Amino acid sequence: MILAESPRRQRVTKLVNWGHWFALANIIIAIVIASIFVFSSPMPGTGVGTVYLLTNWFGHIGFMTFFGFVIFILPLCYLVSNPRVIKATASVIAAVGLALLAFDALLFNRTGFHISVHAADLLKDEAQTQIGAFDWQQWAYLFLLFIVWLGFQLVLANAIWKRVERFTKYKIGIPVASFFVVCFVSSHAVHVWADAKLYQPIIKQDSMFPLSYPATAKTTMSRYGLLDLAAYEERKQLQFNSDIHNINYPAEPVYCSVNANDNMTVIVQTDDMPIANIDGFNLNTVARYYSTASNQESLISTTLFGVPEIYQASLSAKRPVLLALPVGLGMPVSLHFDEALPSQRFDSYTQPLGSQHGGLHIAFLTASSIESYLTPELLTNSKVIVATGYSSNNTNNAGTLYSNLPIKGTMASTEDLAPTILNALGCNAPSHFYSTGQSLLSPSRNWLVSTSGERIVVFHNGKRTDVLSNGSYEITDLATNKRSNAPLNVDLLSQAIKHLSRFSQQH
């Protein structure tokens, strides 16, 4: 005798079938949204790396979305008898989850890190300027956008519900599930191999997707004697490559105007001797000014280009925006060097220090030369910036930035000079188009990143973090110049490296 299914069982079966189709639709949407992570990161450059990227993309995002369905929606199919409640609840969950994924993707695109507890302070610093500029109309627009997105999820849920019997005739459950399972398992298996070999095209994708914890070879293989842990750790220290061969400078075309009749003098100190009379001029100051250039030629390049010395070799055939833009707009520009440079690339801009001129003048002087050159007449007739405290020893001692401009901020770096100068001359183009620094007339970041030789240097919250080319790091307390035992801020370092590599082209 054949017994018919009870009405409740039929309803549960239909809800479960509907839930699987609803989850599949949202997996596809999530994969599309996750493409932002892929296109915000350098391409692997190898066939194996590309295959891993695709399998990890589909496998991880598919697993993460389906896991959300299993945790939040599937239990409702058995516990709640009203399909409308389940569809509405599932739509809200899907809308919120995908909105968070989209926000995380945009955050990753901008900063290089994901939403996390450790990233909360950085997220606040990154977003406070933009959020502060929002008015009620923009907030209303964002709320309306979410309502539209929620409405789409409700329409999708109802459309699938009406057609679920028709969809169940298509026997694609096993092939689709098998595809995502194979992608998920194979991506982790390939990552175990890549981790053991420290295969960089795959290892560098570790932080691409949110909530991603790929399997590693370290524990499993060493347990069975298949991996020499000492050799593994030694090789893993060689993952930072400071060699940049391709550069895109400026990152975007710089369109802005400057006041060609302005007079501006920028003085960059080339030694660490005290300047006797400078405090008597009662100038605005930024008390902590850091220059991490390892030699004087790098100091000049960093000042003029507004990017760290890691780019110096790749910039040999480029013209600094700081010089080319004012000249192109009819503003006189001149440079002065106390010592002759090995290259002749800036000879066309070079003039004697005592020459009378208007426009933009940038001088690289010792303390004694600054004392005689900086006069009340100069401060009266010209906008002036003086950057002091450069040291060839590259100690943690900060110099001071002086100016008769309304400079702000608690700390500054050499990379901040170019955007500050152009901003003071009237150029309002985004500084990240041509510099890793920021305008000190309206600073928005409370951290600095630069390079010194083969080291990445990050200044934040009274600490200096040096990441060496062999992967080791050292944190120094700026107040005491002593080594600090503070934990490494991985989120800040990730954001800083992404910001630092803005102009590099990785292939």
C-alpha cells in the first residue's frame, strides 16, 4: 500500500527545494560581487596560479554563501510553517549578507584589508572624512538603495517559489554541488602544495577573500616527516620582494590649475645639524617630520616625486608632476642643490641659489645655508616650507616641518611635500594620483608609510614598524627610540603596503 506524504512533509520538502534554489541564485550573485576582490588584486601571472584563483574564487564564495544558508535559512524550513515568513526572513538575511560582502569588497579595493575587529580603528580613520561629508539626502539615498536591493531579494524569492516544481525537474543538483565541492577541495589541496613550496603566485592570494583560511602544509606534512620545518621557515622569510620593475606614474592623469603668479619656496635640509634662528620666525609647525630616504639622492627624488625611494630606479625616465605641472601652466620653476648630483636629469631646472625669481623654488640645503637664506623678507614675499632633520643614519629621531602656511597634522613625511606644495599653489587634483603622501593643508590619514632601502617603514600611534626584506620586522617606540614588544598590526600593514604599491604594475 502506498501512503501519500502528509501536507506538512510536502510543505517542508517544497521549502527545502526552494531554499536550495534560492541559495544557488545568491551564490551566483555573491560570485559576481566577489569579482571585485579578484580585479583589485594583482593577477597571478602563471597558469597554476590562475587555476587556483578560479577554483578558490568559486569554491570559497560558494561554500561561504551555502554555509550561510545552512546556518540561517535551512532550520527555518523545518521550524516555521508559514512560507511567507521564511521567504521574507531569507530575503532580509540574503540582502544584509550580500550588502556586507559588497561593502567588504569596496573596502578591500580601497584599503587592502577586510572587515574585522582589528581593522575597526583603520576603518574609522578611512571613513570618517567621507561620512562626515554625507548629508541627509545621501543617507536617504543609501537607505533607498538597500530597500531596492531587499525588494530584489523578495522578488527573487517569490519567483523561485512559484517555479520550484518546474525547477525540480532539472536534475542539476548533483553536478552543481560536485562542481563547487571539487573547486573547494582542490583549491585547498593546491594551496597545501603551494605553501610547502612557498609558491608565490598562490601564496600571495591568501588574504584575497574574506573569512578565507586556506589549508597549509606546515602542520600536516611535518607531522608525517614530509616537510622540513626549519627549511620551511627559512624559505618563508624570503617572500618580500622590494624590486619594482614596472611603474605607472602618475596613476591617473592630473588635471588642475595653479596660480602662476604665486611665489613659493621649499627648503629641504640635507643634514641633521640644528638651524639656529628658525624658531624665532614663529612659523606653523608639524613637530614630527620623518624622512626615511637612505641617501641624499633618494631624498631629492622622494621630495620631487612624492613617492618613496623604492620607486627611484623606475622613475629615472619620468618627470615629477610637482615640476611638470606648474611649468606646463606657465609658472617658473627652479631647483638648487648644494652638492652636484651624479645624474643630469634635473639640470634644466637648476639655478643658482641667489637668483631672483618668482614661481616655485625648491632648494636642498645644509643647516648653515638655511640660516643665511631664510630671511623675514623671504617669509613676507613667498609661501615657505622648511623640512628639517634629514639624517643619513636614518635614525628614529624626527625633524620638524616649518611653514607660514596653515599646515596641520601630528606627523608628516617627505612624501607629503609634493601634494602640500601643489595644493598650496591651487591644484585640487587628488594627491593619490601622483603621490603616496597627503596634503598637510587638509590631512586625512593618521599613519605614514614609506621605504628605506629594502625596508617598508610604517609610522602609527607613536610606533615605527620596519618590515625587512627577509620578512622579519621590528617595532620601535618613537618616544624612547627603544624596541617595543607591541604586537604587529597586520591590518594596518596590509593597508599600508597596498597604499605603497599604488603605482606598481605587477605582471
